[in-house]
Amino acid sequence: MAMYAPLSPRTGYLPQSPRSGYVPQSPRSGFVPQSPRSNGGRLQDILDSIQNRKVVTFKEPKFIPIANYESYLTSMELSEKRHAECLPPKIRERYLEESQIRLAKIRSKHEEWYANHPPPPPKPQKEKVNVPDTMDHVMVDLKVMKSGKIKAYIRAPMAEIHEKYYSKGVRPPIIEHLRALKRFGYPDSVLENVVKNHEKLPEKKKMMEEVIEQVFGKYSNSKPSKPKKKTVTEQLTSKIRVMSRAAKKSKA
């Protein structure tokens, strides 16, 4: 009986080196290796990136001025001198020179920036109006006469204006209104504004009439009334009156 002789699974297997067929060449020979990742391979990618690299330039940071830079430079100079006292003599002089250069550069930058960006002019402050809080406040004016007597004027100017005009829906005369405001303690600047607003009243009245006409004119069905015709007697009477007035003027 024949004996069992198992065969090795590697029977007929001839291993090959992974470098079989590889022929090394010099990079100067013009050989361009192929790679599935790119047309020129990894080496070609590196060479291309070196050849086409971009030069990165760092922008100088935007200058932001320091508020009250003179005090800042003074305190910085004192701090530099105190720090220099702790250094050896050979290094101290060089450190102080470099410190002066740094401080001069900071100063020149601030002077240039403030020359190109002058501060805005200060806003004019409004004049404080110191008047009583209530309209019916009683004002007391004292006047010394030549004889030595003292006259006291006791009045409530704004209350008088209100009772005489505003309570009846009437605008007070400008002169009387200005006198009351002056007696009540208003400064001249307020009186000037009152005069300006009074001068603009005709324009504002005309504008308001136009606005009212635009808004409510289309809703109004009333037509403007026609002037009534005068009779012959009324016409003759009016002509006689005109002639008599002309005759009186000629005699005068």
C-alpha cells in the first residue's frame, strides 16, 4: 500500500522581488516618473511647489494712536532709565541709546498721525437758562431812585401773558411777549430765537394751508361762494363816495 505524501502549497511558486524591472536613473536624465496621484509624481509635485511658491509678505499692523501719548512717553522714559540702572555699565549705554531711538520713533508716529487727523472743534455749549419752574412765579424788581427811595416792582409776567392771550387762544404781540420773557429772566439768546420764529410765521402759515388743502381739499364738496352782484343804486353810491374822497384829498 502506497504511503501518503502531502504536497506543499508553495509547490511551483517562484517569488519575485518587487523591484524587478526597476532601473534607477539620474534625476538629470530627463526621466519623469508616473504616479496615479499626479502626472509627475510626488517628486514632481515638490519641485513644482518650490518653483511656483508664493512669497508671503506680512503687512505692517495699522497704527492706532495712544491717548495722551506725551504722558505715556514720559512714564516710559522713566521706566527705561530705572531698568538701565540694573544693567552692567557696558550694556547700560547701549540700552539707553536704543531706548531713545524707540521713544523718538513712537513720538514721530504720533505727531504725524495727529497732524493728518486734527481733533474736531469743540461743540458750542448751550447757554444755561435759569428761570423759575412755574409760570405763575412772582418776580420782584428793586430800583433805587436818585432821591434814595427804593421802588419795588412785583409782578408775574408770564402769568399775565397767559391770562391775557394764551388762555383765549390768541398769540400775544411780539413786543409784549419779549418784555414778559425778559422780566421772567430769559437770556438774550432765547429772545433772539423768539424773534426769528416770529419772522417765519407767514411762511409756516402758508405751508400749513397748502398741507391742509392737499390732505382735506379732495374731501370738501363745498364750492367757493360767488360775490353777489350789486344793484344800480349801490354801484352809484359807491362811485359817489370814491369821488368825494378824491375831492377831499385834492383840496388838502
